[in-house]
Amino acid sequence: IMSVLLMVLYLWLGCMFYRSEAGWSVPDALLFTVYTVTTVGYGGPQPLPNTAAFHAFTSVYVIVGISLVTVLGAHTYQLVTLEATRMRSSSPWGKQRQGSQSDASNDFGQEALTREIDRYRQSFMSELEDLAREQPLLDATLVKIKEIQNWRRTTKWG
């Protein structure tokens, strides 16, 4: 639900920008935003504005929009898969399939799965702790950032 809300908010943001920058109506701006984030590429209301703000906003809007569409698709896939699995396990056919297996082998399979998950979890946590101990890398990064900030302050960029 959160990803859908975020996508609607993102489309609204694009509509408001294109409405103010290009002077398009809300339906035209919405059509252009949907074409843009879904990479359909039909274009939109013509002529397209040839301003730096339009081009900069659209470039960033496309990159972030494609990412949001991908996340929304992944969440939708997860929900559908989870619901299908739940329905399969609660259906009479799923219960028959489960009932045909012996309880001992089912318990053993569950225990093996639990052990495997615990092993992966411990491995992940160990790698995470090792990464957290990599303080020299973090320190070097912070030093580099400070050098860049000092350089910006002492040049015309500052």
C-alpha cells in the first residue's frame, strides 16, 4: 500500500511541475508523467518546452520514476505470490498434498529449513559485523569528503 501511495504522490509531483513549467492541463501532464515513468515513449503534448529546468527535472524524474515502478512491480509480485501460496496451503488440494507426506519427513524438512535459515542469518550477521569493523575505510572516506569540502571553500566553487 505504501508503494502505491508513494507512486501516486510521485505522479502528482510530476503533474504539478509539468503543469506549471509547460503550461499543460492536468490530464496532459498526467499522461506525460505516466508515459515517462513507464518508458512507453509516446511523447506527450507538443511542443515540449526547451528549458533547462524542464530537461533537468525530466532527467531526474525518469530515473527515480523507473525505480519506483520497479519497486511497485516487485511489491505487487510479492503480494500475489504470498496470497497464492496462502490460498494453495489452505485449499483442500493443498491439504491433500500435505497429508500425503508423512509427518516425520515434513517435520524433518522443516527442521532442516530452520537450520539452513539460521546458518545464513549467522553468516550475514558475521559479514555485517566485519563490515562495521572496517573503520579505516570509513575514516578514509570521511577524510576525502573533508578534503573536497575544503577545496570547494578555497576555490571559486565555494
